[in-house]
Amino acid sequence: MLLFALPILPILIIGALSALSTSALGVFHTGVERGWWEGPTSCTGSGLDVSQMSVSELLPSASSNASTLVLCDEVVWEFLTLSMASWNAILSGDLACLWLVAIARHQKVRWHGVADVS
């Protein structure tokens, strides 16, 4: 019942900002994967020479089984030539648009007092 007592506009704005920030991170990660710009040196191939490090140095809490380290400048998975980061950017951008439409409709109802259903 508390949710119904909260003003709706701040919730809509927070949702839009969250989706926009996730989309921006997806665009940044896509750019790193595609080589458009450099990513953080802590997770790209330009960072430390991880081939000389032991598993215990890379992942101290890892088990004794060897694991593969995935760098953030490599595309791990693609669908229709787009990586997971690209899909994240696109779908989060779409979600942000839906939040913005909800904000616009809320403002229209607030100013006109009647929802336009058409």
C-alpha cells in the first residue's frame, strides 16, 4: 500500500535514468569490444600480462581448476553480429524510451486532467 502513496513522477524519472545509464554502459562496452576506444587497463588486453600470472594471482578465491579469463575488449558471445554489450545498449535504450513516454503521458494527464487513449 505504500507504493500507491508515493508520487509517480520521481519513480518514472529514476526508471528512465537507470535505463539510460545502463544503455550508456552498453555503448561504452561495445566501443571497447570493437576497438573504437580504449577500455580500462584492468580488464583489457593492454593491461597486465596475464599470461605470466598464476591462477591464484588472478583469482585468489578460485578453486584448483583452471579457468579462462575473459577480457572486456573481446566479444564473448554474438547474435546477429551484435555482442551482448550491443544488445544491452539497444534494449536498454528501448526501455529508456518507454520510461520517457510514460513521463510524457504522466505530464500530459497532469496538465490536461484527461488521458488521451488514442
